[in-house]
Amino acid sequence: MKPILDACCGGKMFYFDKNDPRVLYMDCRSMSTKLCDGRQFEVKPDVIGDFTQMEFPDGSFRMVVFDPPHLKYTGSKKEAKNWQMVKYGSLPAHGWKEILRKGFSECFRVLERGGFLIFKWNETDIKVSEVLKLTPQKPIFGHISGKRANTHWICFMKED
């Protein structure tokens, strides 16, 4: 088993090496498309899976990367074809809290004791303070980045 799991890798946009042999890339979709600006975009995980119900044993990974969808989808066809929805995926407008709560729970379940969870969140639709309420785990540190300073990188360590 690889030491690192990316539970929702998407297009692997923040990786220096999109095929890093230390990382097991998982996503709920596999796709290839052309974006509105003509660039090719693909989601090509090693494993197709749902971050709310992972099929890995407890304590399987030393590190888990959790970068879930951060945009709320309201149901419009136009919105579904939006380049941001294509690149980042989406959460339902209702029920997103339970999805993220289950996601955190599963990420910590497959993380070994003393392992690290790296959580990335963009505040476009939902404040990070609301999301952090969905896990009893306490973060160690974080950093805000992005053009509008609305992307948060947060590090947790599994202690229990």
C-alpha cells in the first residue's frame, strides 16, 4: 500500500508530480474534457471511490490529503457545465454538512495513529469555520492562500 492517500484528487492540480508513486489517487469520477479556454483537463485516479465510504482498512495511510468539492450545486444545467464545477466537482446545496462530516470521519479512520491529514478548503460558498465544526479533530496549523486569500490549507494529526 502506498503511504499517502489523496481521497478526492480531481485533476491533481497542486502536485509537482501528478503521478507521484508515493500517492494513491482516488476520486469518484474519471473524465477527460476540454475547458472553455481550450485547455485539456482530466481526472484520472488510481481508484474510483467515494470519500464518505472508503474501502481501505483502518490505519492504512501515513498521510491523507482531503480536498473535497467546495462549491454548492443548486441544480441548474448552466451551473453544471461551469468550468469550476467541472474542475472541482460540487456538493449538494442541502446535505453538504453530512457529506463533509462523513468525509472527515473516513479520512481519519484510514489514517494511522500519528499520521497527518492535510485539508484544503476554498471559501467560495462555505466558510472554513463552518466546515471545521464538522470534525471533532483539532487542527495543528493552517495557511491562507490564493488570489483572494480564500483558500485554506490546514494540517491535522491523528492522536487517538
